Amino acid sequence: MMDTVVNLLLENLSDILKSEAKLLYGVEAKVKLFQQELERIKGFLKDSEGKQDEFETVKAVINQIKNVTYEAEDVIDKYIVDVVIHRRRGLLDQFLHGFDHAIMLHNVDTQIETIKDKIKDIYDNKDKYNIVEGESSKAKKEEAVTVAEEVQKRRTNVEEDDVVKKIVRLSYETLPSKYKPCFLYFGIYPEDYEINVRQLIQLWIAEGFIPEDDIMSQEDVAEEYLEELIRRNLIRVESRRTDGGVKTCRIHDLLREICINESKDDNFLEVRTNINISKEGKPRRLSLHCRTDHYMLEGSCDHLSTRSLFSFNKVNYDALEYRTWLQKNFKLLRLLDMGQVKGSSFVLDEIEDLIHLRYIRTRDNSSFFLKSSIYDLWNLETLDLRGSKLFDLPPGIWKLERLRHLHMSGSQATLSDIPRRKILFNLKTLSVVCLDKKTVQQLEEGKFPNLRKLGVNFFSPGTSIEYLQRLQCLKHLSTMKVIYVDQPLGSVKGLPPNITKITLVGGFYLSETVNILGSLPKLRYLKISGKYISDELNRFKLECSDSESFQQLQVLKMKDLDIVSWNLSQGAMPALQLLVINGCEFSTNIPNDQSLKTLKEVQVFWSSQEVVEKLQNLVLNDECKLTVYGAAHQ
């Protein structure tokens, strides 16, 4: 595991030396030398993998490496914060604090020299204890045993519960090192917690666990990592997305216990509950399963080295007190999930000094105003404000050059103007934003050329569904969500050319829009949801009069609709495999099984017995099954 920790620091140093070299003025050369020393240490760690359980001397050296690695990361990150704060001062203040800056430079120089001495001690101890690089790898090859043999060996003279725990632990021990931090990360979640996979992946990327790839996006690499953990039975799939990807997952209690226990040894993460709320520690990652306001009063941890902070309690707490607490204790923070805080905009108003922040998430359903100071967080990759009633974004979003995912809520979230030559190349997700004239112009001008997922809202004045026909410039867009269809879509001409998944939510023109979308050549997944403002079911007509409609559609989901008409021409929907009906009523008959010959599964959620009986017509062939979830009401 420690080789992964060193790898993460090496990647962080490389990134700093490449993009923040100007902030290291005066110590850049020593940081580069330290980077070279870490490369040597990495080779030793690779050869010592698994040997620390056999030899206390190896374990002691690895603990030295862990401590010096974390110390070095703290020294460099803190120095960058201090430099930024100094440079943000006015010229007069910079002059008045010039002596302080000189002292700061001297201190960091001294700290780096001390770290180099500690690295020298590590190599001296390695030689003293005759730890030879390469010998453990050789020994492992000569003494290798299969997992099955090891399990059998560990069954001797132990109770059955111990056997289970040892087998579970062995699953972790045999896990390749690149997957271990991703697996241990599941320890941040409460017991039996249903985990949103897309949020999890964004966290992994922000933590630096997922390497960049020349061919695949980091998000796709992260999904492969998750699938590997699932394949090894370490993680359980809870639900899947329309496109078949994992939507939510869970971890077994025994495996979660391993994540927490293993993380303690490497100081990877710590969890605080009502039971251990006052326990001392120096966590790199801290997950609060107790009330956040109680922890602020009773917690005893040293947070000066904490990089990630998560709050999972659902009780609201005071935003202003929380902001003061953050500013005082978490200067090196990279990931922040504020949990259930009322007035989280007050927190974001004055955290511009937390310059290392890469990920921010809040679950606040109050009105939300952002100040432009948020754009001083130039390392930010994910800004997740879902659930809040967000108003216009202030000018300056173009400063967040590393931003990958921007999630918003509310019917009035709009984009500010972006200067002509400023482009957000890294932005993959923009959702949900009002599609008004200004937003369309930003999209047409190529301000977000690599956008993959777009969510738009037509509830506010000034929006028009016709603007969808001006998005052909979004060549990489594959997923689109449209909220409140208040006008009929006249044609698919001008829509993004590679769109494969569309979700429609509410509005009076769902029927007309859906029937037009049948002309999209690459559409494979379609979800239609009736409710948006009113609790009444939306009257819906599915009329595929063109035999060429929905030629590639594989999955059709309909929710909260009163389906008053459903007619399919012969040849329409020839590839449909999954039909999902959720809370719908049928005021009409549905097509027979001959109209949907490729259908393999029909899923029914919370619908009447009458609807279930009508859907039986679609599952007369042996290859199609009907699954009913929830009580079918009369």
C-alpha cells in the first residue's frame, strides 16, 4: 500500500512542478531532488511488498517511509498556500510582510533539508538490517502458493468466524496495489450505505487514484477499476444505469471493517462516530458519521494534515461556524463533502485560501448565491451543488481551467459570459443549466468542446426548446437531460450528432418531442418522466408512425405517465431489449409481442394490477421475462 502512497505524492509533485513551478520559487531545485529520492524509495517499496508482515525490520523502515512521505507532502502544500496568501496581499502589505516571507522561505528550506536527512536514515537502516532490494520478489516467486492453498492453511485450528475473516482479508491481500486505495476508500461510507458510483469515481479522480490514459478517459479507467473490484466479489452491485453501467453499489460489513482497519495502519483514513468522537488522531482523510456540529465541539484530531473531509449525518448545522472551523483547521484540504448544511453558500463565500480544493459537494436545498471568490480555487475539478436553488453563476468560471464536472439545480442557473479566448477544455459535465440565448452562444462558440453530459432546463423565461437545434457543435456529447418540455421540438436537425442517451422530465409537449426523437440515428437509451411541477400523471402518447423510428433504441423507461396511446408501425423499435414501466397507468392497449420481437425483459415498478396484466402480452415468448417490483395496487 505504501508504494501507492509514494506514487500519489510523486504524481502530485510532478503536477506541481509542471503547473505551479512559479509558486515554488526558491525551493524548486530541492523539490526536484526530493522527487528523485522518492523514485528510489518506490523501487524499494515494490520489492518489499508483503514482506512487512514477516519482518519487523522491514515494517519499521516502511513506517519511516510513510512518515517522511506525508511530512514532505505537508511541507510543500503548506508552502504553496503561504506563497499564494502572500501574493494576494496588496503591494504595501507585501512590503510590510517581506521579512515574514523571507522567514517562511528559510523555514521550508530547513524542513526540506531535515526530510532529506530522514531519507538518508532510511537507507542507512535498510543497509543496517541487510534488507536487499529484489530479494523479497525472488522469495515470493520461490515460495508462492495459490490462494486456495493459503485459505486451506489458515483453516487450521481456528473458529469458523475467524476463517471467514481470514478469507476476506486474503481477498484484500491478493489485490494488485493499484486497486488498493480505491478499495480502502469504501471505508469512508457508513455501514450498508448505497453508494452513488459516479460521485465515487469523481472522488477517486480528485484523490489522484486514477492514472491518466492516452486512449481512455479517467472516468472510463475508473469504471474498469470498479468492475475489477466487483469481479473479485469485494463490492456488490446494487443497481445499474440505463446503459448497463453500475449506478449504485454497496460493500459488505466485513469488507468495510477491513477498509477501516487497514487504513488506520497507513493513516489512509479515519472514521468518527458517536462512540469515538473524541478520539485523537492525525487523519489524512476524515469521515464523520456523527453529527458535524457535535464533532466541531468534541473532536480531538489534528486536522492540519487532513486532505479530505466528509460529513454523512443528515442533521443541519450552522454554516458560519463550520466556515470558521474549516478556515482555522483545514488549510491543506483537497476534497470537501459538507453534507447537510443549511446556507452552504456562506461557507463557499470565504474559502478562497483553501487553494488545494479539487472537489466540493453540498446537500443544501436552500437558495444559493455564489460569489466570484469561488473561482480563486484554481485546482477545482468537481463542483456539485445539486439540491440547492442556485441562481446565476457569477462571472469568472473560465478561471477554473481544471473543472471537469459542474452540477447545479434550480430553474434559474445560467452561465455568465466567457471571454473570447478562454475555453474550458476539461469540462465533461454541465448540468442543469437554463438553455437561454446566452448559454447557447457559449456552447456554439466552443467554450466547452469536450462536453459529454449536458442537462438543460426550459422552465425559466427566455429559454426555448428550439435552442436544442443549435447544439450540433457538441461532437462529444453522448448524454442529455431535458427538464420541462414547454414547446414541441420540430426536428432533430441540429441536435448533437452522437447523442446516445436522452432523459425527458415533465412539460406539456412530451409526446410530440418523443415522437420526433425517433429520427435520431444513434439513440440507444430513452427515459421519459412525467412529473415535474404537478403530482398528476402526464397524459402521454407514443406514436411511432414511421417504420424507421428508434432503429437503435435498446432501453425505454417510462415513469409517472398516463399512457393514453401507444402505436408502433411495423419495423419501429427493432432493437428494443428492456422496457421499464414505473408508476404508470394505461388508458389504452399496448402493442403485442409481435411488435417488439427483440424484447428480453419488462420491469414494472409500483403500477396497478391492470397494468401488469396488460404487460403480460409482451412476455408470451420464452425469451422475455416480466419482473414486478413493489406492490401492484388495484
